[in-house]
Amino acid sequence: MNTQEIIARCEHLFEDLRFGAVKDWKAAKPGRKAIGYMPIYVPREIIHAAGMLPVGIFGGGDQLEVIQGDAYYQSYICRIPRSTIELGLTGRLDCLDGMLFPSICDVIRNLSGMWQIMFKDKYVKYFDVPQNYDDAIGGEFYVHEMQLLREDLGKLAGRPVTDQALRASIAVYNENRQAVRDLYAYRAAKPWQAPTSELYLVLRAGCVLPPEEHTALVRSYLSEAAKETRPQRDNARVVLTGSFCEQPPLSLIKSIEMAGCYVVDDDFQLIQSWLLDEVPVTGNPLEELSKAFLHHSTSTSSKYDEKKEDKGKFLLRQVKERGAEGVVFAAPSFCDPALLERPMLQEILARHKVPYTAFKYSENTGQMAPIREQAGTFADSIKLWSAA
Amino acid sequence: MSTPIQIVPGTRTPKKPPQVQKEDSMWLQKELINGNYHELATAHEMNRKVSATFVPGNLNELLMCFNFARSLPETNALQNGMRKKSGKMIMDAERDGHSEDVCTYVKADLGMMLQGQVGPTGEALPTPDVLLLSYTGCFTFMKWFELIRQKYNCETVMLHVPYQGDGKISKNMRDYVLKQLKEKVIPTLEKVSGVKFDIDLLRQYMRESAKAEEDLVWTLQSAKHKPSPIDGYFGAVYYIGPIFTAFRGTPEATKFYSVLRSEIAQRIREGKGPVTPEGEHPGEKYRLVVEGPPNWTSFREFWKMFYDEGAVVVASTYAKVGGVYDFGFRHDPEHPLESLAEYCLGCYTNLNFPQRIDMICKYIDEYQADGLLINSIKSCNSFSAGQLLILREVEKRTGKPAAFIESDLVDPRYFSAANIKNRLESYFQMVKQKRTATAAH
């Protein structure tokens, strides 16, 4: 497949809100099971080791008309829970045998209980992660929580999840994460060759494909993209942050690029790059996953920064390492984690003289003109400053 | 016993001051709260360290062991809301870059800082020496203290309380909280205060807590009487004040709850209903259970909409936000740290949805309520996200009518009196019709 064909395939997977790829995977072998997870992080290795397909559920996007889901939420709640409920109530998630709701915010947390009530025949779990990063405290808690998940999924699968299977799954995801890291590095080096609107689709494919297949897809995209010759523009290099849960519509990403910005880093699909280093495939697998989470994972606003000095460090590093000239804060409306974090990060950026701009969106935002205008003005101002 | 008193008018209100009635316990409560603000204002000159922490999962007895003066930012915000000061604070915070979408408690607090940190009573509040981040049942708490830390650079210690996602407290959850208490919280409090931890002192405070908790539960459950001698939402706000804030574990709180209990016992003997700001309740026509916090900026106006129609709130989930005591939990001096862990894990907003629904249904049944009213708060996703499902489920399970209104905690822009009044009146009509229909069958 060439780049266009790869992207066309990813776009098809992205737009398929009936999750045909998941159904196909299940149909290929009787008894297979799929487990959905919401943003931002769950240890997919455990699901994979149970022989199940982890499926990322990131709301309904801008193609889904939300009718029933709106009846469950007030106007001041973000859109992702209502479109997720819509997906559930319209049978689109019937292919899932369970759902995991990670610790990200109160809305997703409460959705876990709603799911327990609304979809009683499914396995539902609120998956807590520690906000204490000591191995002996938060680590021990987290290992127990993972062990519970492992036991639950073992029961669902009809066979225990062995250490050996876990280690094998860690290895599979290590490869996947490395491929994603390579993709990000390539995009940062040559953003005109791997536009973010394409990178995004390649990443989203990882929500529904088995990790082995996704890794191959990423590798294949990287090799095909390198063969292309695309024009390099004098765009502003920006880091986009705040979009880790409810996703912006694809047209919004395209609008930012069309307005003169090269997105050289982002937090769209954090789960795929959450663990920053390779997780050892020796030793106790849950302990290794725990250590990776506690000591070598990404920073985002749903995680507590133990020290004041830690705040913004990760974002500044993204700016520096990716050679970004500015930061775009793009957060979903009513997103507590992103919007409460934003002023702190802005203060730090201002102190380091990194220009930034900010706007809000929802997954079904349709009016792109204001965003294009804002992003364009931001890109122009960066270019003017750097020229000065 | 109730005493009519004169409210001191604000400098800009030329209106005739209203007569407000309060029970003696309410005055005692006010005295305690105001006394605490004075204690905070003078803490540093008295060489005392100042802590700040949140209402759900607050470790008041533990903080007292280190002689901290204790500030609770939510209480500061709500007190400012009741005194009509929060609107400007919120707008100041928004002008300072905070989103209009986020919690107004946070913005009222940050706005208060921008205005020179003058507290609700007019005395300047000190910069905290330690932020005890009890991350219990509310995600926003974490960001709130990160924001304050960024501003003041003060020591912060996190107590992460896992959520009861499966509807129970596991050993793992309890051990995790306990370990944090022992290895993180206590050493930090020792370091900041310079005071060595004394577990016997903690036990002593907890004995007081348990006594007060017993009387609080008795008071809240007195609403099972007909007529109810208390209002379990608007009135309960006064009752929970001391125990949910800086007084749990103090002899003052024990005294307060003992006085309160005697007052309520007297009201039961006399067959009286609750005291309202305008005197005796006009007569109980509707018994309601309320879910969600109240609006503070128009608290009296909001309450009046209920008692004018003869409605009494017999139980509320908000009265459990700083601790669920009515199902048997008490602070246990014999197992002080374990008991603190259990307390934090059991706070209302740390319960999962099925547990919250069970609790409301139980209240409707045990308090013989006519229905459920949800006051959905824009600021508070922890309470509000999913409340419409609670409404449906409770209606389905109890057969009692439920209604939904929307307001905010301390943002006066989100209190639409006419709208709320209309909805309440329609709801009371609905309850009446339902009763008539039930009687006819």
C-alpha cells in the first residue's frame, strides 16, 4: 500500500462507528472477546495477554448525531460522555464484552457507574491509577489493581492470564510504542512529509486494530511517507496540547495545518505513547508495568505533579526537543483537567518566552473559520517575531 | 428555642434589614465559624502554622495534632457566596485567565487571592504553610491545590483516596490510604509544624468526633418524624458546618451537637416543624429528598421557594458530603489511622453511581418522602455528571416523582430565580397529583 492507500484505510477505520474491524477480528475466531477503554490510559498489555482485543473508545466524533446521549447530560458537560452513551444505546458497542473507564476526571469516573447500570450484561470497571509515585505505596496499590483486572479478564476469558502471556504482550506493546515514537520523531523532523492529519489517522487505527497489525501499519506508513516528495512550507512549528480525551474533529487538525502551523507534537492519543521507555520483559510483569507508569510515563493534567517544579517541565521539553516555536492549547469545552491546567502551563510558557494561543472545541465543532483565523494569526505572529 | 435577631445590613443596601430567625445552635455555629476565621487571621502572629484542606476527606483531628490553624477553601468560597462577594471574585479570576467552564469554588478562591486574600469576615486570611490535598471524590481538588501551590509555593502533600468504582472499599484501597497517611502525610505535617505526632492525642480528638457524629446522625434522622423538626438540606447546612470543617474532634463541636440535639428533641416534643429564616415553617405539605449541593449566592431566596410552598427537605445527599455517618461509620479512637482511611473512602462523592442511587432510594423510603429533587450544580461535575440517570433510576425504583433544577455554587450568574421557582411549583403540582392519583386507587 502507498501512503494514500494507508491513509484511506485508516480513515475508513476512523469513520466506522460500527466498529467493523473489531467485529471482523472477533468473527475470525469463535470465542474472541474485545474490551473497550476510554482515555487516557489503561495497561492494554493485560487485555492483550488475556487474548482479547483492546479497543479505544474516543467518543462519536463529528459524524455521530447525538440524540439519546443528550438526555443524560446537562449542557455544561463535555460531549464525549454523551456521544459514548449514544454509541452504547444505539448498539454500536455491542461488539465489546467490557468497558474500562480510567481515572481521568469526574465525568468519565461517573460514566463508569452509569455504564454499570445501563449495560448490566457487560463487564465494567473503573480503573484507578495511583497519584502517589512511590513503588512501595502507589506502586503496590497499582499492582493490586492490575492484578484484579488480570483476574477479572482471566475469568472472562475462561483461562488465567499467565506471567508468560503478560511478558509477551509487553514485548508486543514495546514494539508498538517504539513505532509510534518513531512516527512522532519523523513527523517532528519532517512535518511536511507526515502531516498531523495523517499521523492522527494512523494513530486512531491503533484503537481498533490488534497491536501487532498496528505496528506494521505504522512502519509501513513511515516507509511510504519517506518515499513521497511533498512541498515544505514556511509554517510555524507548534506543540498542540489539551486534546487528550475528547478528540478534535479531523477537520480542525487540518484547519490548523492549513492555517500555517506544523504540529510537531501533541497529546491526542496519549495511551499509545504513555510509557516513555521500553518496559522490561523480564521479572514480575505487573511490577514492571507499575514502575514504567510511576517513573517513565508521560505528564498530563490528570496526573498529579508532586513538586511545583515539575509543572510544565514535560511541555517545555516537548517544545525544546521538537524544535517548536509555540504552543496551541486546544481543549474541549468543559474539560476540567485541561482547562484547570491551562493557566499554570501558560504562566510557565510566558516565563520561558514561548508564545501560545488557546481555544476550545468540541468533537463535533463545525465552524472552522474562527480556528483557522486564530491559528493563522498565531503562526504569522511567530514568523514575524522570529524574523525580528 | 429560637431567637429573632437583626441582620447587620451591608453598606450598599439601603433596604430595610430583614428579620431573621435562627435557632440557638445556628448562632453557636456562626460563632464557631467566625471564630475560626479570626484564628486563621491571627495564626501567624500567634506563631501557629496554617493548613488548608478540603471538606470531603478532611483530616481535621490529624491536623489538630500538629496545632495547625485550619482553613477550608470550599467553605471560604461558600461563605463569600452567601455574603454576595463571590461574583466579582469569579470574574477577576476569569480575567486572570481561568476558563468560564471550570469550578466556581476554585475561581472564587483564586479571585479572593487576587483581591488581597481578605476572608469572608473581612479579616485577611494567611498564606497556608501546608496544603493537605485530600483527593477524595473530586478531581478538581487536585488542580485547585496545584494552582494555589503555583501561586504561593507552599508545601503540598497529596492523599490520594481511590474511588469506590466497584461499590466497595477493598483492603488494597484501605492499605493504600493508610500507607500514605503514615509515610507521606504525617511526616510532612511533622516537618511543616515542627510538632511530633502523638497518636494518643489523635485518639482523644477522635473520641470527641464520635460523640458529635452520634448527635449529628440523631439530628439528621429526626427528619423521619412527621412533621420533620428539621430541614435536612437548608437547615442541615448549619448542622454540618462544624463537623465538616475545622471543628470535628473539638469539645466545641461536641457541645454544639449536644445543644442541637436538645433543641431538636424539644421541637419533636412540641410537634414543631423546622425553623426557617422567617420563623416557624408554615406547615409540612411536601417531604422531599434533595441530591446535589445548594446554591449559596441566593441561599435564602432558594430556601424560601421551598417553605413558601410547604416543602421540607427530609434528607439530602449534600449533608453527607463531608462524611457519611448515617449507615454506621464513626471515627474509631481504637484504630485511629485506619478509621481516617475508612472515613475518606466513604465520603458521598467517593461512592459510585449504584451506591448513590441506593442511598437516595433508601432515604425516600425511610424518610417517607414524596419524591426527589436534584439541584444540578454547573460547577460540580463530581456531583452533576450523570444526575439525569439518577433521576430516571430513582423514579423507576421508587415510583416517586423526581424533578431537576440547575444552578451553581457561588456564581450568581447561574441562579435564575424565576426559572427555578416555576420548576419547583410545577414539581409540587406533580407531587400533589401523584398523591391524589395514588389515593384514588
